[in-house]
Amino acid sequence: MGKLLSWVLLIVLGWAIWKLVVITQRKQQARHAARGQPAGADSGANGAAEPRAVGQGELMVRCAHCGIHFPQSEALAGGEHRFCSPAHRAAGPRDHERARSDPAP
Ligand SMILES: [Zn+2]
């Protein structure tokens, strides 16, 4: 009987610790996201390179050359466009990226 009780206690204790870890991680993520927000980022005249806000406060931008989305902190600025890599910045924006204009949400 005492053995069963100790097992129940152990499971409850484990669950409580796991819950504490999850809550702590969530708080850290929220704090990190709040700090990582760029203040007063210039909004370019080009609508195609408009940064979009997603889930955890991380701004995503699109490469003007290949069109992939990536965090703004990793973006390379080239004029009014943003690029994912130095190679794509050197290659410049593609025509279809220039022509296409995403409607802002
Ligand atoms: Zn690219």
C-alpha cells in the first residue's frame, strides 16, 4: 500500500516539475521575442519586400531573388530589397519578384 502511494507521489512530482519547466520556457520565449523586435524599422516603398509579422513576434521577410521567407534578423539589405544570401544579393531581384505585389494583410 505504501509502495503504491509513493508511486503516485512520484508521478505527481514529476508532472509538477515538467509543468514548471514548460511555463519557464514559455516565459523566456515571450521575453526573448519582446526584446528581439526591431524598433522603428524603415518601411520601404516597395510592397514586395514588406516584412510580415508571424506567430512569436519574429518578423519574416522574403528574398527578392528566390522568394523564400526567413527571419528579418538574417536578411541582407540590397537597396529596397532583402536577400537571403550574399549570392542572391549580387544576383539582384528577379523579374517575377519585382512584378508580383503581395496584398498587405
Ligand atoms: Zn534567396
